[in-house]
Amino acid sequence: MTFSLVARCAETGIFGMAISSSSPAVAARCAYARAGVGAVASQNITDPTLGPKTLDAMEQGLSALEAVSAVVAEAAHVQYRQIMAIDAAGRTSIHSGANVLGNWNEAQGRDVASGGNLLDNDRVPAAIVAGFETATGHLGDRLIAAMSAGLAAGGEAGPVHSAGLLLVDKVSWPVAELRCDWTEGCPIEAIATAWTVYKPQLDDYVRRALDPSQAPSYGVPGDQ
């Protein structure tokens, strides 16, 4: 039903995650990140409360492993859940319950963790991690490259219809939150296109929020 990754840029401290699924609006239920804290994916038969709970635990000082373990110990129906987390030090942790759907697997690497369920094959998460580790550039570029590698490795057993890209950095809101909630085409390609447009403007949108007087023009008709 879903494949995703959570990741950190060791150079900039930016956290992010990317996700795709055959289900609609997957990023609305499964994508979580907090600047200075980490990123979490809560997927499979999704409990949207698990992402914020895991981030809260890491913000209180727990490692990714400790946070996921604490959340799993208290949550109901954890056998149906798949949770991935990365913390401020780049440490990762994954919980995949016994009732995760279909062909599933997980993989971890340097500053990255990936998991999926109802996959075409069990090599997909490893391909996502490898795609991330060999990519260069902005964290957003590396997330897109990783998801494209997962798709090329087989992706989900059936067609995917939604995808999302989430990035956090220094401020309390996402600096990028790009979503394709439903398409009959390729949602990962749609997110990649959106990222190509958004990336050059990312810093401008942050500046406009912090100090509009110092921000560049909007570049739209009617802007003086």
C-alpha cells in the first residue's frame, strides 16, 4: 500500500520524508517532521497519532530507537503499524508489526530509513536507501531520487496514486510540503515536477514569513 523514507541532511540539519501509495492523500495521514527534532513516517493501516507522539518523545530527548520503542509499548494494535523515525543525531529506528500487509520490508542507512508494505518485491526499501545515499544536492533532491529508485525497483505491487514530500528546517512550519493527493499518472513524477518549481523559491517563502520588508518581489502580475 505504501513505500517511504525519512532522512536528514547531515550538513544542513534539514529533516524530510517522502512517501507514495495506492491510497489517496497518503501524505495527509503518514508524513511528520519537526525542525531540530526529526522525521517520522506512520503507515500501513495508519494511526495518525503515532507520528506526533514519536516526535514528542524525541523532542523530550529520546533517541529514535527509544522513542519508537516507547510509542509502540503504549499504542494499541501495533501489530498493524509500520513506523519509521530519524532523530536529530541521524539515528534511525523502524517498527514493522506482525500484521503489516503483503510483501513488506525495511532498510536503514546513514541518515536514512525506508520501509514499505504491499510491495512488488522485498528489495524496494534497500533500493530507496541506496538511491538516497548515492544522490547529491539538496535534501529534497535526494528524497526525490530515492523515491524514483524505489519505483524503478518495483515500488508497490499495484499502481501508486498519491505522494508527498515534506521538509523542515529551523522554523516551526514546513519549509516545503508538496502533495499529489490523487492521479492516474505517476504521483512521484508530479511531486518531482512541483519540487523543481518550488525549490528555487523555498528560501524566499521563508523570508517573506519572517520579514516581508526584506523579501524579494512576488514576481506575479500586479506586484510593484
